[in-house]
Amino acid sequence: MRNRSKLQEQLLAWYDKHQRVMPWRAVKGRTPDPYHVWLSEIMLQQTTVVTVGPYFMKFLSKWPTVTALAKAKLDDVLTAWAGLGYYARARNLHKCAQVIVAEYSGRFPSAQDELLALPGIGPYTAAAISSIAFNQPAVAVDGNVERVVSRIDAIEEPLPASKETLRAHAAEIANNNTRPSDFTQAFMELGATVCTPRKPKCPSCPWQKSCKAYNKGIAEELPRKLLKAKNPVRYGKVYWIQKKSGEFLIEKRIGKGLYEGMFQLPTTAWTDKAAAKKLPHPFDKKLRFKSLEATVRHTFTHFDLVLEIWSAPAGKDFSPGSGLFVSTAEIEAYALPTLMQKVMKLCLRQ
Ligand code: SF4
């Protein structure tokens, strides 16, 4: 039987000494702002701390409170989010801000079940907000915590089947700790900075003596993971239509789903390789397209995409239809996803 309260003391003492300064983290002795905690947790899903930092600061300067964010136009939120990926998060962020203002007078609820009912907030984020912002005894298990737990208890069952086991072990370790907000952050911080996926820094770890994987010499092998099936690949064409002045054509993506409400360079449907080859361009036949002999690859959660790039000069009589021509300076004001930014940069280099 392990001494749980000793483990908790060791982790909190380590955190008090080694916690990193983060723009969204409250300084010692201050209560974290739930708006900051929520915003950072949504941004950090699938994204690294280094990438999120500038986006977080930009959002706070544009919309310092959840009420200000709720009043923002969705297009402006998507534009500020452009480049962070997984754009459904930005739409839900905006929706969630509006619900918090309408139903909670602009104050985040502290209970996990109320948080869970909000748009874009799943079990992990609800637990993270409840514990970090409100010091409630909730256990937020992210990839970092899963890794630490799999090692300290030498859990060899592979992910994702082991998720529930890892959660139960994390809850047992965190149970009845005296500082839930700090403990949640400390658990994640240990995984992010010491118990890293490769070459964990065990000599600097407060839990080294109790760590079963360390003692067995298998730390770096855990957590085991089932090999993921390869993503299917879709293909398509993307069009770079540019005026002599340098302005190029963009359009608002129509329909629901991927990149909903964002801007793009005109593109065909994304389909299998053979069908993509035969897809005609949707413009006036007078446009003289040539292949740039370049492709852009992009990985989405459920498929990989390969886009062939075609370009054509826009003559004086070219009508942009529902699209619009923008300069490289003006494009900053439009929500252009990372995929399309990659294409744009490549075309501008030609
Ligand atoms: Fe991770 Fe090493 Fe600490 Fe074990 S001793 S929890 S493997 S850093």
C-alpha cells in the first residue's frame, strides 16, 4: 500500500519550486481567472503551449472578458483563431461565451456537470476548469497525466483501452489532496517537463522512489499504444488566381462542417485520386490554368489531404463571382486556415 499523502506532498513541493510561468497561470497566491483557464484549455487541445501563447495574448487583448468575447462577431473570432486548427473549437468557444453571458450572467459555473453542459466542454475540460479555476476536487486526465500514471504504476495495458484504468489510478493518487487547483496543474506539469515521452528525467522526479516503471527499467516503453490505422488519403485541386496588381482570389467556404465559415482559395471537392484527376475547374473556360507542379499535404484527424496547385492570371474581364480579391496585407483580416496559408505561401514564392 503506497503512502498517498506523501506522494501528494512530494508533487506539490516540486510544483512550488518548478512550475513554469504561463500567460494563463495565476501567480502564486492569486486565484486563477476562470475565463483565462477556459480559454487556455480550449486552445491547448491538440496544440502546444508554445503555439498557444501568442494566440492567448491576442484573444485577451481583443476580448479581455467572456462578455466581450460573447459580443464579438464570429468572423472576427475565426480570423483571430486562424492557424490554430480544429476550427470547431473556435465556433464552440464563441457559442459557449454567449451561453455563459445569457444563462450565467457572465460568470463561469464551478460544478463539473454544469460546465459539461456548455458548448465545446468535454469531461477533461470540465474537470480542468472546475479544479484549476475553482479549486474543486476534480481529476483532469490529459495525455501528460496518462503518461505519468502509466509509469508510476507500471500499467502495461496499451492505450486507448487503458484510458479508464489510467483515470481510476489518477483519481486514486489525487484523492483528498489539499490543493486541487495546484495538484491538477502539478500533475500535468510533471508529465510535460519531467516525465516526458522520450528520455524522462527520472533523477529530477519527485516520485522516482515510488515509480514502478522506473524501478523495472521500462519507463520509456510506457504508455504502450496500439498502432493507429493509417489515415485514408483524399485528393483535390486548389486554384491560385492572381491579378497583375498581386491581389489573389479567395472565397468563403460554404456548407457545414470542415472550415465552416472560414475563407479559402478556391478548391475542388476532395475525393479519391482517380476522380480528382478528372475534376474540371469551376471557372470561365477562358482562364488559362497551368500546373505549378507542386502539391500541399495536410493531415486532418480522419484523413490526409493532397492538393495539386493550379494557377492562372486574372484578366480585366474576370468576374470573381461570390469570391473577392485581396492583397497579402489584407488577407490578415480573413480567417484563412493553415492548409490554405501553406498554399498561399507556396504560390507567393513562385
Ligand atoms: Fe516518470 Fe521517471 Fe518520474 Fe517515473 S520516475 S514518474 S518514469 S519521470
